Amino acid sequence: MVAALIAHIAPASAMNRDGAAGSAPKGLSTATWTPDNGNGTFTNPLFYDEFSDPDLIRVDDWFYLTGTTMHTMPGVPILRSKDLVNWEFVAYAMDKLDLGPAFRLEGGNHIYGQGIWAPSFRYHRGKFYIFTNVNGQATQMFTATDPKGPWTRTPMKRSFHDLSVLFDDDGKAYVVWDHQEMRLAQLTEDLTDIVPGTERVLFAKDAGMGEGAHFYKIDGKYYIISANYAGGFRMPAARADHVLGPYEVHQAISLHEDFGMASSKRLGTPKPPFETWGPDPAAKHSLALHQGGIVQTPAGEWWGFSMMDFNAVGRLLSLSPITWKDGWPYFGLPGNLTRTPRTWVKPKTATPQPVRVPFQRSDDFSAPRLQPLWQWNHVPVDGKWSLSERPGFLRLHALPATSFYDARNTLTQRAIGPTSTPTVLLDASHLKPGDTAGLGLLNLPYATVGVERNADGLNVVFHDQRLDQRVRVKINGTRIWLRADCDFLTERARFSHSSDGATFTPIGNEVELLYQTFTFQGVRYGLFNYSTTGAEGGFADFDSIDVHQPHPRGLMRPIPYGRSIQLASFRATTGLAAGGGRLASGVPTRFEVVDRRLGRVALRSGGRYVTVDQDGDVTLGAGRPGTAQTFQWIETPTGELVLMSLANHRFLRIDPQTKEIKVDSPGPMPDDSDGARFIWSQ
């Protein structure tokens, strides 16, 4: 199985400094999100597409990363990096996981939101291990001597929810799993079961631990890092001098870090009529960084990795500097522990690393194999899709289904933010009556735009499952472009179609995009073809998919070095003002942006600089700029400017009530109640 997988996957293209692939198939879009800012810094997230439940290890000078893939096939991806910022695709550990009809989407059964969850990635004595829970099944163990494969799958004897495995110095292996109480046991020599009599409960339910364990031994002490969602996401940790405990619990080594993102509406019911709830109040920090762990670099630095809900685009992965204090690995910087800067200096490496991204998103299907970004919505029916029946096209044969959600052989890729537009070119010549083929936003609820053949010919058909709305438009040609303009900051999408690829006509209503916890996933772009007749239909030929991304970097607007700008408070006409050698809140005055390198600036007014002391007091000071005058220039995900002082690693703000200017904000509030957001203009 795995040998076939390796042949099935084509390598991802290397990227240049702008995040563009070295060659563009048929002139398709190649710019894609990269966290590397090209100036020695990075901006979170590492990928602006879903990468949930991450686990990360270092072997020599390579870092290896995997995460949850749920129902999609192939699954359990392995990426590698030398600087934790620029990643390349290596392989999938699993081509297919066929454990019954639901895994094949047969008979109305499905595993949407189930399947592979929360893998534990480990390396021990020359072998790579990935342990991962499968809903309703035994935990699966994947092993390989080379991360490129082949990988061997071995079912374990029982299921371990959100497990983490530790190979101790004496050769014994232990597993930690479960929620709140958490359980620990020693594993048998073959790692497929626990040693009888070794299972124990580690914590009381109210001790503060959560789930998603990451188990480490560091300098002779044992650490368990977890994720707790009660009262807002946070990362509790525990430590002990002995593997069996007793463990001391720290309530949060990461807390409230959401980069200023506010939660959107959530789906409340998994079936029509769909009901929603929320959004949560901003003070709850319900999108905060949570499940993840830590890793040490060859240079001796410690870094944390964790995921965060980014609303409808899904759960995204971020990188955090680690500050050790009192024996605990805090996410964040001195003076602002538990909070992660969205933009910070990249990890130190022996040699500079080129900008790389793991996947090429646009595809003209001219390669003999699917690009590794593509995943099927369930176990595919291999004889009913092809890249060779018509070279240069993806051919999908229509299998019977009652809806897009039930359609087999839907080929998907993760949607990418903050905004992106997939455009599909489809040849519908060989559809049979009852067939529908096209582009879908696979989610719950879903939305599609496709071509449907009826007795009277072809129609473009739009379907919004949430509103149960359908719109049909008669067409004459068989070659058609289908498009979805997706904005994952406003949580909206709009479909359109074209007969020439140049002029697009909107169809249907604006679609509301939702994140939901029934499948725990964000939106996926899906190419589909199914028949509603109860029998197999014709086939659809997809010529290409072009995924355009207007904002593929961490800054939507370049830093205006050497220019004079005004800083207005967000949603206000007042802002930062200088006069008479003092700072005040008022009509914004001009500040010159002085380049301090590494994406940092000093703000100069009349020969004086905005200056911060360790207590967060702000003045206009004379002299040459140093640490006290330097700010990290950071954008929130929605594009506002926030300025983090290097003096205390906190953010400049103008209090909306008192108008006092301080540098004491731990991070921008989603509702801007702290006044830390600015809009700059020249």
C-alpha cells in the first residue's frame, strides 16, 4: 500500500522569495502563503490552511511535523524543515484506511470528522513512529526507518484518546492519554498494548489538565503539556521528577493568545434546518492557541507549536518563542509570558534557509500523479477517476449519490486564507442526465456551483445547503469556468461562472462560511461529479484549478520605512500625537518610520523618539534609538497595525476611556477594548 502511495505523490515545487513556484502550469497562480517575511522574521500562522493537532520532533538538524487528517485519504502527512518556518512535503504515512463501509462512504455511512485524530510523532533508536487514534477503532501505529517511507501500519490492542508516547532513557515506553484525569501506562515491548497492572490515573478532574497530551523528558524531569478549552482555550502543563508522578500542575503556559481574532458564528445543529450560535464575547478568547508542544533547536533555542481556531478556514498552526522560568516552558517572551507575538525573529540556523512551502495549490492535471495537496473525501473508488484516460485532465466518473455531501470520489484541498479564489475549468461534454459536476465548498453546511445535465440540456446550478437555496441558469456551451471568491476574514463567499474565463457572472446568494465542531474542520475546496439517478452516470473532465491568493505574506501592506505616517486609533479620528516634546491622544501628527531591521521600527518626531521604559510608560526621548525606542511592526490577521515594544514585549495602546498612552497591553483584544490597534496612513 505505502509503496503505491510513494509512486502516487508528486514532489511539491520549491518557492521563491515571494512564495511563488519555480514554474507555473499553464500560467496558473503560484503565489501562496508563506510565513517567511524575507527579513529574518516570520508571521503566524505557519500555514494559512488547516493543520490541526500538530506534533513535531527533531532528528539531528531536521524537524518533522504531522497532524490530524480525519477522514481524508491519503492521511497522516509528514513535513520537514530546518528552521521551523519553511517546510517541505515528505510523504503520507497512510495511503488509505479502509476499516468498513463508512470509510468508503457507502450506504449512507460516512466518517466525516472521524478517522485519524491527534497523532503522536516519535523517533527512537533509528525508527520513526506515529501513533494515532482512529474514532471507534483501535489506535494505529505507523513505523518507518525513513520518513519518506515505506510506512507500516500496525493496529494496537486498544484505543488511546489523544495519546502521547515517551521513550524513556532506560528503554521503557510509556503512553499518556485521555481528558482531564489523564491516564498513564507502560507499553509492552512491541508497543501494541499496555503492560498489565501499570495503568494509573494521573490527575483529579479539577486539577486543570485538559487533553491533547504531549509527553517529554527534559533535563531529567517529565513534562506533560495539554490543551484545556474550559473557560477559553489555554495550555496547562504538568511536571514530575519520576515518570509515575506525582505531577505538579501549572494552569497555563499559554493563555488568551488569539492575535486579536474574534470568533465568528458557530453551527449549532448538524442537520437542516441549520441553527447557529455566537459569536462568543471577545473577552472569552475562544480562539486562543491551545493544543501543541515544544521542541529544542540544534542552536539550543526552545520553540513552541500550537494550533488556533481561525474560524471557517479551520485550525491553523503557529510557532512561539519559549521562555523558561521557574522550570516551566512558557510560550512568549520575557515581560509578556503566555502570549505569542504574531511576528517574531526566525529560529537560529547554521545556514540561512530558502523560502519553501509544502504544497502547490493550482493544478493543470498535466502531471502523471496527483499533487500531494490533494486528498479524497473518503477511500476513493480507484477505477472511477483517472489522470490518464484524457491526459492533462482529471476525469471523475459519476457514482450514485443523493447530494454533494454523499458523493464519493470528491477530490479536495484545504481552503487557504486570508482570502483566496479557486477557479475551475470544466468540460461537461460527457455528463449524462442526472449528473452534476463542479466546485464545492465542502463543509457543514456546504455550498456548490456546478453543471447539471437534465433532459433539456445543461444548466449551471448553485446550491446553498444552509438556506436550502438553488439557482439554475441555462447554458449552451460545454466548457465552463466555475469560481468561488472566499474571504475567511469576513466569513463570506460568492460563486460565479463564465463561458470564456474572462467575464464572470455571479450566481446565487452570498454564502455564509461557518466553522463547526461536528467535523472539527474548516472549508475544503472540492471537485465532484455524481449522479442522482441511483445508477452510475457519465464523466466530467476537469482541465485545471487556479487558486489565486491576493495576500500571501504576513504583511498586507509593506512597512513604510523612511516615510512619515500618521497613527490613528482603530475606528477613531484621534490617535498618536506629538507636541511640545510630549505624547498625547489627539489629532494624529506625523512620525518618521526609522528602519531598525528585522521588521522593527523606531518612531521619530522632531528629532525625538517614542520611548518606552520597562514599566510601560511612554515618552518622547532624545538621543539615538535603542531597545527602548524599538517596536516590532505587526499586523493583526484583519490588517490593523499593532506595535510591540522590545523594552517589555508589550503593545502600545491609547486607552479608549482615559486616553492615557501606555505600553502594557499583552496583545490586541478582539474588540479593541484595549486601544492597541492603529491604522497608519501617509
